[in-house]
Amino acid sequence: EQLRQLIRISAGDRSDPYGGKLVEAAIRDWARYDANAAETLKTVDMQRLQFLRKLLAASGISAIHVTAIAGILYGALIGLEQLTHHELADVRTDLAVLLDILLSTVDGMK
């Protein structure tokens, strides 16, 4: 349930007046050219991935697979945000489907 809640929060209101749905893309683009922004982004990404790995491990996924699945989910979030901007995806729905698919295979990953 915590993983599902994380998806709902992560894919929340993208019309926020402080950047909305494109703020992540803008920060990532900025980090390509600015060393300080890149270091900060790396730190944030590492913290987010660590939190995601913790939730995945708590759901029963083995340590061998936790890092890969965390990367897949986080990468999907970043990519789906780009597609959503062009109305080609729905971050919340698509991530929820991906999470369900991944969690349905948990028995084989224990």
C-alpha cells in the first residue's frame, strides 16, 4: 500500500504554480550544464531510489532484484512525465499498472 501511495503522491497535481509537471524535466536539463545542480540532482535521485528500495524490500522482493526494480519504476516516472506533457501517457495510471505487474512477479523474486 505504501508503494501505491507513493505513486499517487509522485504523480500528483502537475498544475502546481511552482513548476507543475515540467519542473523535473527543467531541473534535469539544468543539471546537464551546471555542476552544482548535477550534484544536487544526483543526491536527490539517490535518496529517492533508496526510499523506493526500502519499500520494495518491505514488500517481499529479494535484495537481488530490489535495485533493478527501483530503477525501472523511477526511470518510468521520469520518462512518463515527458510523455504526459504531450498527452501520450498518464503517469499515475501507467505507473500503477507497472507496479502491479512488478508486484505480481514478487513470488518469483523472493
